[in-house]
Amino acid sequence: MNKNILNNPAGWIGSIGSLLSQMIVWIYVMMFLVVFYKHFVTIDVDAILYWSFLIAVILVVTGPIGAVFWTKLFEARRRRSTFIFPANGSLIWLMLLGLLVKLSWVLTHPVAPYADYLTFHRTAEMLSRDWVIHFPYVALFPHIMGYASFLSLFYVLFGAEQWVAPLVNVMLSLISLYALYTLTHRLFGTKSADVAALLWIFLPSETMYNTLVLSEPLYTALIFIWLNLFLYGFERLYGMKHLYGIERLNGTDRSGARHMHRVLGRGSSLLYAIWLGLLLGVIQAVRPVGTILLLSAMIWLVIVWARHVYMLRGHQRHPMKELPMRKLSMKELSMKELPMKELPMKDVPVNKLSRKGREALFFAVTLTVVFFLSGKLVHVYNDARLGEMSARSVGYSLYVGMNEKSMGKWNRADSDLLFEIVKQHPEWSAEDVQQEMMQKTWVRMQQRETSWLQFFLNKLHVLWGSDAMGYYYSKVKEHVILYPALSNGYFYMVIVYSMIGLVAALRLDHAQVAVLIALYVLGLSAAHMLVEVAVRYHYSALALMIPLAAKGIGETGKRLLSVFASKER
């Protein structure tokens, strides 16, 4: 090992941060390569798999070409700022296109609520009429209350009609589109934001799921909003200028817009952490993924802090070939990926580094404490509206998740066992029932027949092997091969380009934020290795992979243009 690194704490701290980033990226890539191998090599080929693979290949080949065409179409118009073509992007057109696609599908493919979707509908309808609803099933699975409470507000206004939930989903889809565009623009610039928006608009499964009464559109929109606020606020509060890989110069950010950097005081930090913690608690109430998002953010903060120490202690990288003796022009500042060159900087005093660390720690601890306190408030709310104590543990979900025969998916036998226990012990609370299922989970884990590795690989394939359930859940009757194959092919294309985009981000030193997305995807996958798994449970992770896929498509398109340009010369 280099003696300079051993003698320089900032050096090895920065090395640890870089190593963590690289490990996370390659685990992400390897996970999906394993899924692809199991899906395309070890299972029997049918018509849907054949056409899914063919469509994926076509989309992977044509995706960069379409992205280049789109950006070229709007690039000239962006130079002339008008109301229709604003100078900061084509967001207005994208929002209108998204509204057209999403709304037209839900209006032409109505679906009456059934199964779990009927439970959401009934719960929301009851909440819209009464304060206390007495619904024992919901007490067993209190996360139903989160989305149902939100939907009940619209049922109060418009009635519990079948068309209300799909239109609310369209609204949430457009909110996600705007937040996705903002997030991608913050990370990778306007062109990648345009591509990300188009990927979201034409994502088949997301469009089809909008016809159902389900919580995925709500908590995914909240996750996008939370990420935008978290990244924006943390950057503004603590001066982590390198979050996106390129330094701000002369008070101008990497997109070219004037944005003077402020470092707010501890009072503002406390208030901001409180708001983020409360919003994270709302996400957890709708779907128990808030904990995964929190853990991902905490690991990411460690990586950012390590990289920040490394850069401040004499390893700063400037986006220019040489340090100019003049003020940069707006055109130069707007360049998205300038070559990097190591330039020495004067060492920053250790006390300043420790102060930064204390401020970041204060922010993280406050956010975490508020998140867990908000969970207590959610339990109080659920108990009050259900008229009984709701469950706190997830014994049943773990019991189903450990079922080897069903590969962790819902099955009739486990469901019947749950209701048999409820029937035999009417005096038990919902938490008592879940604790009983937890005890049965330990017994099932000890009696397993297959290896843990094989079992987890099977569950991983269930979670990430397909994206066609939106078609089957929404009961679409036409195009029984084309629509599932299109959903899967589009899904595989997003995965492929998300891997390319993540690796490209790492090479371009954007990894600090891109790794946060990868952490959430890996965290969600790891959680479902234990609990019940279903295809649609990757919904939010797939949505967060779209910025990475947009980056991958953009990088591939750029390489294609450079190849054609070199041939013309």
C-alpha cells in the first residue's frame, strides 16, 4: 500500500469511500446479470419469452438513436426561449404527452376493483364515511391504511366511484414525471432528463397499473419528492459541492443557471431534517420502504463524507484541463462532462472537517429520530381509526416469504392458515396473530430443504425476472402475447441501460448520487429475500432506475455520434 495513503488519513478515508461506491455498483451489475442468466438460460422458452428478448434487443439498439433524435429536435428550439419551448427544457411538452398516454389508457381499460385492490377500495370507502371503521383484516396489515386514507379524501369529494382511483393514479404519475425530470436534471443534465421522462411516459407496466386501486403510484411519487428535497437540502445546508461530480465555479452551477451557494445555520438544518423525517414517515405508512430509503441515505452520507474529506484535503478535481486565469463563460460552464484533472489545493484545517462531520451527523440523527417518532404517530392514528390495536410486526409476510414451494410468493395454503388462526383465537389482537405467525416462521426456516443460496436466487428471479404482471393484473384481454412481451422487453432494456448508466456515472465521478439509487434497489431486493415477494414489488425500484437508464442511453448515443463523426472525417 502507498505510504502516502497510510500517512494521510484523508487519503485512506477517501479510498474507503471510493471502494464502497465501486462495490455497490458491481453488486448491482452482478445481481441483474444473475437474473438475466436464470431467466434466459435456465427456463423454457415460450412465445412471450422469445418476443420479450427480441423486443428488448430492438429497444436496446434503437434507444440511443431515438434519444439523439429527441434531443436534436428540441436543441435548436431551446435557444429561442418561448412559452411553448422554454429555454430550460421541454418539460411542458413532456407533461402533456404523459397526460395523454396515461389518461387515454385508464379511460379505455377500466377495471373493477378485486382481490387486494378491492380491499384498498373498501377501506377507503369506509374511511370516507366513518372515523372508526372496525376492519380486522386491515388491522393485520396496517400499511393498507396509508394509501386508503389518502384515497378516502378523494372519495369524500367525488364519491367512491370506480373511475376515481385511476384518475388519482394518473395525477400521481404526472407528479412522479415532474419529480423524476427534476431529479435526473439535477444529476445528469437536461438531455438525460428528457430521456428519463420519455422512459417513464412509455413504461408499459406503470401505465397499466394505473387502472388499479393500489399504493405503488403514491409512495413512488413520495420517494421521488423526498429524494429531490433530500439532495437539494443537503447540498444547500452543508456545502457538499461535489455531490454531482462537477464543482460549481464562479457561483454558477453545472447547468449554467445562477445559483449562489448558501450554507444555512443549525436551526435551518434542524427544521429541514424534521420535514424530511416526517415525509419519510408518511412513505413508511403507505408502504414499509421508508426504512430501506433511510438506510440507503445513511450509507450514502458516509460515502459522501469520506469523499468530501478526501477532496478537501488536497485531492480536488476541477472540470477543466488547466486552471484558467479568467472567468469562465456561460457556454463553458454549461458543459456537462468536462475532462477532469487533479489539481492540488491547500489543506483544509482538521477542525473544519470535523465540524462538517458533526453537522452531517446532527442532520442524520435528527432525520432518523423524527422518522421513528412519526412511526409512533402513525400507529396511534391507525389504532384510533380501526378501533383496535393494529399489528406492529410482519410475521405473516416473513412466513410467506420463507415458503420454498411458492418461492416466497403469496399462496392459498399460507393464507388459509392465517385465517384459521384468527378463527380459532377470536380474543387475540392483530399483533398476537402476527407473533404466532412469527413463531411458525422460525419453524419453517429450520425445516427448509433447499440451500439458502438457491432459495434466494429463486426469489430474486421472481422479483426481477418479469414486468408483465401489470398486464395480467389489469385484466387486459387483447394482445395476449404482444403486451406482456412489450412490458418485459421494455423492462429488460431499462435494466441494461441502468447498468451502463451506473458504471458510466462511476467513471465520470457522479457516483456519489447514483450510488444512492443503487443502494435503494439493492436494499429493496435484499428485504424481499426475507418477506413475501411479488413482481409488482419492484415498482418503486424500477422507477428509480430510470435516471440511470437515461444516463446509459445518453452515453451510448454520445459514443455512436462520435463514431459516425470520426468516420465522416
